Amino acid sequence: ILSLLLISCALSKKQSLPTYHEADLTNVLHSFDDIKEIETKFSATFERNDIDYKGDGKLIISQNGDLQLRIYLLGMLVFEMESNNGHISTKPIIEQNKSSFLANGLKDCIFWWDIKDYTINDDDGKYLIENNIKRLWIDKETMMPIKQIISIDDDLYLSITYDKPEKINDIWYPQKILLQLHDYKLTLIIKDILFRRSG
């Protein structure tokens, strides 16, 4: 049976970030392993060439990449995406490579700790975790993600920046997430979030 932790990111009282000092980074990352699904509501701002669009969204996404995404503009549903076992469908229909990129980007963005076959190095006082696809920077004191860079192609990278961490029960999670690809920018502000754990 999946246990549920439902909480709002809007806190009435500001809480201090945790400090881990000499905690083992690998153990901290593994502490998230039993989170199998995340459901979140967010506001979104899409920017390109000095033009921006604002809306709201709801996302249910699993650790295996399955997801349901809904985007609303002025209360009207304007975009839907579902991914199930690698099969992606969208309304309206968008190109397969774009829908695949969006689905993978959301998975990497939300499950930021899910990285395999990595090495850990020091980079200007931060942890740098990397493999052949991802580079992830983590604050040594708080163990919060700072930035991710994901290789899509030889000269194409997705940049993800994390900010404004908030405590979600016993979990700290970034409230603001900025995704950038070339001149495209997508800013997510997490409003509510639900973690589903295994066990």
C-alpha cells in the first residue's frame, strides 16, 4: 500500500534549512529511493523572445517516467500529455521528439535525485554528481539541488535551476524550478505537492 504525504508549499512560518555538514551524500540520495510517484500543482510561465505565457498545471509522474500532465490557461484546459510505458500521447498532438523531450525533462526535473552510475567531485565548494548524460550540483551544507545540466545531443543541453526550497513534512523540496533550452524558458512555481512512497 502506498503511503501518502500531502502538503502545501505555502508555509505560514519560514523554517530554517537543514545542515548536513559531514553527512554521506550517497545516503542522502538513497533516502529518496522509496518515493515512487509525485503529484504536484504548479503555476507556469513560458518565455521566448520577450513574450511570455502564464498558466497553471497539474502533474502526476512516476519514477519510471509514466505521467499525466494537464496545463490550464484562464481556467481552460489547453494541453494534455500522458506517458505510459514509453508510449506518449498529447492533445493537441505535437511532434514525437518534442513530446519525448518534454516527458524526459519533467522526469529529470522533478525526480532530481534519480541519477545512476555517477561520480562525485568537488566543484567550488559544491558537490558535482555526473554521469555521461547529467551533471547535478548539490549544496554541501543543505544537500539541496542547485542546478542540473542534461545532455540531449552533441551540442544541445537542458539547463534546470532550483531555488526557494521549502519544507514538505520531513522533505525539503525546491519551490521554484527554471528550465532553459536555447531561448526557451519555463518557470515552475510549486504550489502543492504529494509524495507517494512504496511500502
